[in-house]
Amino acid sequence: MGEDGFWDDVERHLVRYGGPFTPAVIESAAGSFVRDSTGRAILDFTSGQMSAVLGHSHPDVVATVRESVATLDHLFSGMLSRPVVDLARELAATLPDPLERTLLLTTGAESNEAALKMAKLYTGGWEVVSFAQSWHGMTGGAAAATYSAGRRGYGPPIPGNLAIPAPYAYRSVFGDDWRTELDVAWDLVDRQSAGALAACLVEPILSSGGVVELPPGYLEALRRKCDERGMLLVLDEAQTGVARTGTMYAFERDGVVPDILTLSKTLGAGLPLAATITSAEIEERCHEGGFLFFTTHVSDPLPAAVGLTVLDVVRRDGLVARAAELGTRLRAGLRELAARHDCIGDVRGRGLLQGIELVTDRTTREPADKLGRAVTAECLALGLHMNVVQLPGMGGVFRIAPPLTVADSEVDLGLDILDRALTNVATG
């Protein structure tokens, strides 16, 4: 099937909601590849929208969807089903105490909205601290805590949102001295606060912010800053949860347990499933205070059944260890590319969430926006889908996040295509 009038219909009927659309009509997807209308296979190094951790059309997920949609898909929001309760129990089993109570929702933005409402109700405060490179969602509260893009032209964001710099060592004026940077940031928070601090909402690895990883010790220090001020620490693990970084959850590396954990993307393996998870003590007080989050798709059984399948496959197939192993392979390959391509200024990330930052000059670290776009296009022409983040003050940063089920040979293929794309663009 050709493209016919597809792009004319796109122009005529679709609302544009971000950057330009990828110039390909996708007809099917399986495993680590999507196929376009010409039949060409494109290696998917972003797991869809960073979500398809089991690859596309995983047979276990397909079987679960077929069974669930035929028997139990959607219910009145006040009704409960076994998949919902089972998934809440299984999630608690993967988490340290005191995280044991789960609210099942649809998107990362929705799970962050619920977390922020809980934090405000629990603490009585209304101020939220987030990283200046953050992305937490496009709905009201989540968007107000998002600083990487989309803040202008919509009127005032929700009051009480304060930004602190992420420990972006490659470009920070503080370099590797993140402790001083953190102290300075919280001194500014204290000066700006109206005395109503409720939550600190952060990602363990800022993905849309350029794959900026919090250094060892940072989360512990951040936990202390929150505790000193009576705030809740909320970790958004939309992209780092469910084995992606080589541990089940990214916060495990640091031994720091958040007050509230939000999951989305990876939990549903591509289907709309999210979770807000907290302690019994926080849930009890919020319930007593009248916590309200009665949405259309809260506790829907079909996505909950898929979430159960995701946890089962991750456990059965040893995908936590596999992500760590593949991450080592991917990181070594990226470092080898950096040794041969001067335009790669930095390689960073963890497990199967890696990033490379392109620059025009390694000494000055001058951003390479045009180069990033050109390499993205060349990768696609050669059969690799890559996602480049381009924010003010940084170079083009490729987010590399293949499925946890990716084969060794597919990791190598992606590295080879990226190598050729960088060479082709450089020799132009």
C-alpha cells in the first residue's frame, strides 16, 4: 500500500502537537522494528514513545489484550476487578517499604497530577520544586512543573512552582560540584518560598531534559533537603521504571525511597497505564482529607491486566539483568563511536537509557543543533529511528532507549547505522 493522499489528509485534518512528524507512514510493528508503507523495516531505538519495553506486539501482551478486551475492558470507576487489585499487590511486592498503596491511571501526566494533589493535601502546602530541565506532563499541575518546553503563550502556570538546576555536569558552571549547586539552589528556594512547600517532583534521570543522570549521593542529599522542610519527595519514573536502567526502579541504586512514586510509559509497555504509589500513612491522611481523583479510566481492568503481564515477563525473562548487560554493551559502543567522531561531546545515561550530546567543538562545547537534525534524518534514511532533544543551551542530545527485549545483534546494528550516519553527515 502506497502513501496516496496520506500527507494531504495530515495537512488538512490533524492538529500539530509538537515537532515535525517523522516522514514515514507506519503500517506495522513487531519486536524492535516498525515497518512503513514501503515495507521498509526501521529499527526503533526509542521503544515507541520510550514506552514499549517489551518491544512491539509482544506475544504475551497480545494474548492478554485479546483475552481481556473480550471479557473485561472498562468499568464504572467505582467498580473493582481482580486485575486492578492483583497489579497493586504485585507492584507493592517489587517495591521497598513503605510504598504499598497504588492508584492506577492512564498517563504519566495524570499520575503526576495525582501525586501533586496528594502531596498538597497531605502537607497543607502548595509549592512544588522541580528541575529546570524537567518534563512531567502536559496537564495543569504537571505542566506547571515542566520547564524544558511549553511554558509560553498559555497564561500563568499554577502558582507556587519553583525551579532548581539539574546536576548537568557537562554544562553546569558548578561542573562536578553538585553539592554546592544543590545548596545554592535550595537557598534560592527558601528565599522565594511563601512558606508552603509541599513537594519536590524530579526524575532520577532527566530524559526529555537531555538524559541528565543524578550522580550517586544526589538523591540522598535531595531527600534531606525535603525532610528539613517537611516536603514530600516525589520521583517520576515514567521512563526509568520497570527495569529500564538495569534495576527495577532507578532509585534503587541510591537506596533512597520516595514518599510517592509515579510510573507510566514502561509499566504499560506501550498501552495507557500509569500508577501513583505511596505509603499507607500518606494514603490514609489523604483519604481522611477527602482526596478526590475520580477519573474516567481510573482502575480500568484491561490496562491493569497488561501491567501484570509486563511484570511477569520482566521477572520470567530476567529483563532487569538483561537491561544492565545490554546497557553495558550499548555504552561501550557509544564510547567507541565517541573515540572516532569528534562531534560527540558527551556520553551519559544508565542501562538501556543512554544519551550522546553532539557539539560542533569539543573544547568550547558549542551546541550542534543543525547537526543533530541532519543526523536524525540520515539515521532514518538508513533504517534507524532516533530521537534528538534540542533545548536552549545544549547541543543535540540523542535519547537511546531500545526495548529490553532487543537482541545483541540489533544493538550492534543500531550502533553501526549511527556510525554511518555520523560519517555521512560529516563528509556531506
